[in-house]
Amino acid sequence: MPITAKDIVIYESARLTDEDNGGGLPTGRLVIDGQVNNLFPDTSRLDRTQGRVNIRKIFGGVAVDTQEVYLGSHFMVSKDAADSHVNMIAFAGTPTDTRAEVKNAIESYLVPGISARMYLLGDQYKGQRMLLAFQEVSAPEPELGGTLLLWGVEPDTKAAYEQYVKIAEYEAHEQTFTYEHNGEFKTLLRRVCTLKITARLAFTFYGGTPYPTGSTTSNGNQVADVLTTTVADAARYYGVAALARSAQPGDLQVRVNSVYKPIVPSAYGENLLTDRSAATDLAIMQPAGNAVTRPLQFALVAGSQTRSYLERVPTRGSLQLTIDGGVFKDNGSGELKFQSGNNNFSKLTVNFETGQVDAWRNAGSFTGSATASYIPAVRILGNLISVSREVTPATRTFNWTFDFSAAIPMPGTVRVLYRALGKWQQLEDNGSGQLVGQGSGTQNFVTGSLAVTTAALPDAESEIIVQYQPAQGIAVELLLGSKTVGKHQRLELPDGILPGSLQVSWVNGSTGYSLTSNDQGELSGSGSGTVSEVDGLIEFTPSVLPSDGLYSLTYTPDSRLLGEVVIPGAGNQSASGSVGQAFKPRSFLLRYAVRRFNHAGRFHAQGDGYYTTQVIDIRDDGAGNLLRDGAVVGTIDNTTGAFSFSWSQSYSYQYYITEQGYQTVNLQEEMVGPGSWQALEMGPGAAPITSQVNAPELDFLLGKPNILTGSLWFTDGSTHYIERDGILWKNPDSRTGAGSRVGRVDLGIGRVVLSDLNGFTGNLTLLSCARVVTAAFANALTFRTPGSPLKQANFQLIAVAFDGSLVNASADAQGDLVGEGVTGTVNTNTGVVKATFAKPIMASSARYNTVLLTALPLDAARIGLDPVRLPADGKVPIYQDGDTLVLSHTASQVVGEPAGGAVLDAGRDYVADFYLVGANGKRLAPSQYTEDRDSGLLTLNAGYSLVDDTGAAVTAPLTFVNRIEHMSLVLDVQISGDLTLADPLVHDYPAGETMVSSCLQFGDRFASWANNFVQQSWNSASPNWGSAPVGGAISANYNWADHPLQVTDRGAVDEQWALVFTGTSTYNVIGKTRGLIASGNLTTDLAPLNPNTGTPFFVLEAAGFSSGWAGNNVVRFDTSSALAPIWLLRCISVGRATHPDDRFEVFQRGDAD
């Protein structure tokens, strides 16, 4: 019996509800075409207010009493709801799955990733909407709108649980924590993150406090893990969208309104992004010293994992570790590879940002000693250089090349960004010239050539962005070797000092020492030094330090004259003033502040890094001259007190700019606030006084400024000192990475201040120390914001130019950057910003402010799906490369009540379908007319009757409806909505009216059977539903060849069957899903009834059974049906209903003989 249109069916599933058990097996209930609420319920006001997701399962296929093949069957949504707030999506199911199962599959868009390098700070309780966490300062910060996975263990039951959380708001600050180790209190610096999440915590997740190896807790609870998430995006979704522009015959590309459909409702909120770095820092790992060999001690982390810390991070490829009888060497990518000796470890890794070495032993754990040889390195925050290339429909390709011969990149700094189907993808070079990530590529560091192969075709109307640090851009100098520093002391008194009256005395053991001043401010005796009498500043180097840490000061206080001086701004470099009376020669001090542009960039962690403020001291020499750093800059009259001086000095520096090389710029110091002066009055002074003060901190200069943070490492005998973020640490413990805090380092001027002088000799060896000489500048930047879309006309860009001046621009409503010295554009849809500057700017100074529009997921319990694990905007693609598309356009014309024999012309040929429908909505029976679809003609019978297929009346006037369609593979899908077809169009398709559907394909559908065998016994506790028997062979069998299983498209179901013998001639019929449904025997044909259709599930002839059956023998076989399981998802977005009586249309399609 051939398949006709009447045989194509769509059945309801067992439960049309949104409960967890919704869906399930097929029923015999047909989904009635055109019936109101035949699948989905009405929408409520609450649905429209907060959003809702309804999911229904149906089964589509054919129902005939034969095994006719339904060729190339496929399913599509042919028309979406007219209300723009309601969208329909289709996706494949299984014959038995329920809503709970499909809900989990939908929500698996995100799956667990790797450690987020973040720990919970203290316990985070059930019901919270805020998380408090901490991480190492070098760890990547959480991304706004990103999703994390929390994994915890219940303390009492040890049951594990997890929850995905999405970050709605984020704040961070750095904080110093104290911990105890071996009876000593130590400190460490961590970034504390406050994360506002979109949904409340469903469980309590236990946290801890910072510890060098991560996190520690005193209550014994297992600290929760914080993991990143990665996109799995394995599900495929199908839907329909309207044609956005008209298409003509011969076209191979069409454009739809959108390639996405919402799968979960969401609302948009605004997030302010302020003072964000436009030019993302690229970490450049530079050698900061010569090779060193150091002992390490490993401490237990958990299980087989142990950890140790190097004093400094190693240069990639330089670390050799001798551990547990084996030698391992790093491969430049963070893995230590076995070289020789014993290999007792499953994995060894090194972190090039922290110097952390982790070891996983094959058996047990390693907590012994090891030896590390490596070249210390420093992580330089370089200035970004960026270029971009526009992707157009004509230039789209997987392969891209760039020529950077004019400014060859530094190894390890190249980053390539591209956008595919609306998602940003990234590749980075691993330091050896190989690009890794979402694609592949190579960077030649000799010629500058870059070749990139993307993993997916970049979107048209997007950008390929390349960011890197030029090798010529940063000049770094190493300060290494031996250095002897004195025990320099600095004391300040609150009074002026009568010249020649100061005596400094102290004791070391039982021996006394002293220094005495003369009237020239020189200190002599047990050491040497100077005294500035007017401001009470005493600087000296004693021959030996006081053993009790105390100095005794005896001096005669002297009276001071005080005043201010007005210093003019730029353009007038001279200033003058007067003390107003005579004063003691060599006692005049003029002090003011200037600032200089810091051309080295953001080289350290202190301050803003773009300007350096210097305090200037000008003193008289007693002979009428004013001196600055020993040079004469003015004059003063000791009798009248009148003075004049030049307050500003010029300075110059070199900077590097791509394709222009090194440039020299000359600048003048800028004034910072007013100046002040002081001098000693003429006269004998007051009565002498004596006071005691504590020995001050010791400080010394490294010799040059602009020291790179993380590079300084020196020894004093066997004592090691390292700097981290401007803090000086003594003897760091390799088991924890922490040491004793003993001072600070002013990286800008290269000054070390030591507060713990115990055992300090001053005979230093600099093992590692690097400084920036100059940095690169850029005349153009291309970058992307951390999300999109952006709010229009809400973008500001600020940067510092080569001469220290500020550059400022704002985006207008058209996305153009408007500002003096800046041109460019802001793409609010993609978040890509392109700016060109009239003056070269320090790229690391570029900052921007904008407003990011982010989707706010709604409550999971109310809308029916958990949006946290779904795309941020709640939308999924409904078209993908390789899909089958159907373009369809339906036209209609009212024809009244034509005469018998009338010929109706559709006005176009090769029509896919046409019919006549009456005013009462009933279709005229096809038996009342003949069709010529190739010509587009319908001819009414001479004496046709106005009845439908059932004989019911069809009322005039009639409407003639015809539909054309085009079916094709899609070769390429663009986020812009462009779809490239494999076959050219043959009709005109108007925009707006034409629907473009993606097809859910099921292939040839027909009832069949397979996996038939016999088995010795049946284990009801662990039944064998596989495709092969288990256990020994038996003599009994079934003759499948002569008595094959009989199945029909109408009666067969997707099921695994077992005939389990209860004796030598009787058996029970058991289905894996349906359970025990019937009994049978060897003398009667088996034909269990399908209650949904009234026909047998299958027929098994008794004549096929052999003899020799025994109790518990089994006959196994599987049947498959002609039905395909389909899920339909209705997403109701927030908004008022626009069509109270709305509808959507679906097609179950295929071909037959």
C-alpha cells in the first residue's frame, strides 16, 4: 500500500506537560491540524511579565499497514508565531526521553572547564546572591557575564553537589593576609573579588582563608572548587526566520532577519565599564639574570600532588629539575618533560607567572628535596601594538597572512582575535612561533610574517585583530653582579639646628661612638655624613650600627624663618621672592615639586605610571648662589633676603613607534603646586637639648630607575631577598613561596628600604634585576570590549600622548569617534573599536568608559529552564553549515465560487502545493479538482461539490492558495543573516513574506527489526539489552530466515524485546521500556497488540521455533518504528501580547513511491 498524504501523522507524546515527566513514549492521539491549544496552553499575564519556556514532545512519521519507506523524512517549523515575543524551536529527541532529560541536555551548553584559579573566602551560604572569593594577583580576573561552576562536598554525608553561577557584577581590590607557618606569622598579597550572581546559591559552599598553596581551613571542611566553564554547544536547533531582503532566480545567497532564536527569555540591563584598559597588557617574559641553581623543598597539596616555589619565575625552556632520581626539563609551555634517570611522576608543571612547580607522583606523594636550575625571568607589561583587517563577504577565508617586518613581534606576545557566528575566538603564540587556540598558525620572528588558519570562517562585516608587542619596542637593561652598600642612616629633627652644634652618639656593645658637625654641615668621627641645619635632616654612614638600635642627639635648636614663593606656570621658567631680612649663610632652602612624563610606561605596580613627581631642593652655598643638584640656578642676597631662580629644567627621551623607529622628544618640567622656603635667623640659638631616637631603616639605591617588578633578587651572604609588587621579602620558603617582610622597594627611582637589619652586611650579589630603558608608542589601536552590544553614544576614550598631553574622544550616535587628534569608529554590535591618533600615544595609557548591555537571565524555577548554563543572551543558532534549508512563499487570491471546469492560474510554475479553502476555513476536497503543479494550474471538476474530505460543507467564497519552495544545502552561515546556498534559486522570493526554515532530518523512516539472537538465560536483576548474547550457546533457536519478524509502519515501536521462557513451551513478552505486555507459546503465532493503533507491535510465527527450549531461555530482538521523536520549544519573552489568537505551523515532510 503506497503512502499518501493521509498517512502522514503527528502523534502526541504520553504527557503534554512541563512537569519533569512530560514527553515520554508516543500515543495514538493525533495532533489535530488547526485545533486551538493542540500542543501548547494559552499564555498568561504572568508568562508575558516574567517570561516562560514550554516544551512539548511529538512523534512524526507515517502510519500504514506495510513497511513502506518514508523517503528522506524531515521536519521543519514553516511559520513562526506572529507575535515577536513568541518563538518556536524544534530539536531531536529519543523515543523515551522526558522533559527532565531534555532540560538537562539543553542546559549543557556550558560544561565544566579548568580551575578558575580562585578560592571562596570563607563559607558562602545557601540563599546568597553574592560571592566573596580571592585569587593570586597574577590570576586572570573573572569576566563580567561569565559563568563559573562551584563544586562542593557536604561535611557530614560527603555527598558532592554543584551549581553553575553567572557573574552579574564584579568588584576587586588587593589585600594583605596574615598566616602562621612554623610558629612565625607571615603575610601574602591576594586579590579579593566580590561577585554578584544572577541566582541565589542552592547550597552552602565551604571556603577558607588564603595560604601559599591555595586555601586552608581550620574546621576540616573540604574547600569548594571553583571551575571555569567551556562551551560544549553540542545540541542542534531548528527554526524559521523571514527573508530580510528579496531574492531573485539565480541567487546563491539569501539574508534572513536573524540566524538566532531565543531559547530562554531574558531582559537587558546596563553595566558601566569605567577606566578599562583599551590595550590589553601582553606579558613579555624576558631574562632578568644569569642561570642559577637552587634547592627546593616540596610540600603536600592533596593526594599525590605536591608543590614548591622558585624565588623568581623561570625563562621559558630554561628550567631543569632534578627530583626523586630523575631529571626533567620544561618544554616552554608549562610542562616538565622527562630527560633521564627515574621517572616516578605522572605529571610535572611550572607556572611561568608565579614560579609555582607542581608534581604528581605515580604512587604516593613526593615531599623531599629537589634541585632547580634556571634563568630568572621577569614579566614585562608591554605596550600593545594592534592592527586589524576587515572581513567582507568577498574576502572571507580560513587562511590569513600579515607582514610585520616593519615591527617584528616579541616571542610569546602575538594574539589573534576573530569572530565566528557572533563568538570571539582567540589564538596566541606559545613563545616558539606556533599559534595555539581556536585555529592554528605560525609567526616568523625573523621575517615578521604571520600565517593564521582559523577554526571557523570569520563572520562577514567583522574584523581580524592582531595584537602584539614589538621586539624593538622595549629596551631592557640588567643590573647584575656585586654591589657594596653602606649602612646609610637618615634622621629628621623637628627643629632647625645651630650650625656646628650637633653631636650624634651611640654604643655597640660596651664601646661608644660619635659624630660631630662643623659649621659647614659636615659630620666626622665614627663615620661620615652631612646635616642640613635649616630642616633638621641628618644623613650619615656610621662605622658600626648601634647594638641597641638607639641614637643620642645633642644639638642647639635654632629659629627658622618660613614663607612661600609663587612659581609661574609653563612659559615662564623664572621665579623670584624674598626672605625679607638677613639670615645665616648656607641655611636657605627652597622646596617645590615638579612632574616629568614617565616615558618608560607602566613598568611597576605603584602609582599610575605615566608621570613621575619629583621634589626639588634648592639651597644657597653661603656665597650668594642658589644650587640645584650642585648646579647654579639662581642668586640670593644674604643681607636683604631677595632671591631669583630658574625653577624648570628641560629633559628629553627616546620612544619607539612602529614603522618610524626611535624618536626624540624634548620636554620641560611642569609645576605641581606652590613652593616654600625656610632659613635660619641671625643669632645664637636656644639652649642645647639631648634626645634619643630609634635607628632608622637602611636604604640604598640600585643605581638606576624604572626597576621591573618581580625582577629584583639579591643575596647578602646566605640570606636571600626578593621583591614582589614593591614589597621586599627575606628568605622565601620554597614550600610556600612566602618569606618574612623586611622592607620595600621604590621601583620608580630604584631605591631599596630595609627595615630588618639583623645580620645585614651590605655585601650584596644581584642575581636578578631588570629595568626599562624605553618603551613603544602607537599611532593606532584596534581592540574589543569584553562584551557587546554597547549602548549607542556612550563611549569615551582617553590616552596619554608622547609629550604627556591627554587625548580624549567620544563616540557619537553614528559610532564615529569625535575628539581633537583622534579619528575612528565604535561598532556597538560587536564591541570593536578602531582609533587613529594624530600624536603617538602610550598604548598602555589608553582607557575607555562605556555602557555594556547585558542579558539578565530570569528565575529558572519560573521560566522552566536554568539560563545560567545557556548563552548569555539566551539565543541559539537555528542555521548551521551543512543544514538543509527550505525557502517557502505562500500566495493567495479570493476567487469566489468559480464555475465548473474553471482553470485557476497561480501565476508561477513549479508550485510545491496549492489548494482551495472556504470562508469557514475548510479545504475543498482534492477529489474536486485536478492539479498541474509544473504549470501552476488547478482545474475544477465540471460538476464539483463544495465539500471537504469528510463530506462537510465548504462555504463560498473560496480562496486559492499556492506555495512555492526551494530546498537546498546551506554552505555557509553568517551572523549578519547571510546564508550561502548550494543550489541557485529558480523563483522570486519577496522579503518579509518568504520563510526560511532549517530542517530536522530523520532520513528514510520505516518499521524494521534487528539485533536478533537467542540466549541461555535471563538475569532479571541485570538484563542483557545489548546486541549480542552472553553466556553459553544453546541448542534451541528461531528460524529468522524462513519466518522473519513481521512489522508495520502503523504498529511497530522503538523497543528492545525479550521472550523469556517460563517452561519448555511458554514464554513471557518483555519490553525494556514497556515491561511485561503478553505471554505466548510455541503453537500460536505471537501478535501482541499496540493499544495506540489497534494493530500488533509485531508478528512472530510459531512455526519458526525449534525444539529444545528450557525455562529461562531467551529470544532477543529489537524493533524500530516509522516515527521520529521531536521536541518543540516555545519561548515567551518579556513583553505585551500583540496577537491574542496566535499560531505557528510545522511540516512533517518526506517522499514515497
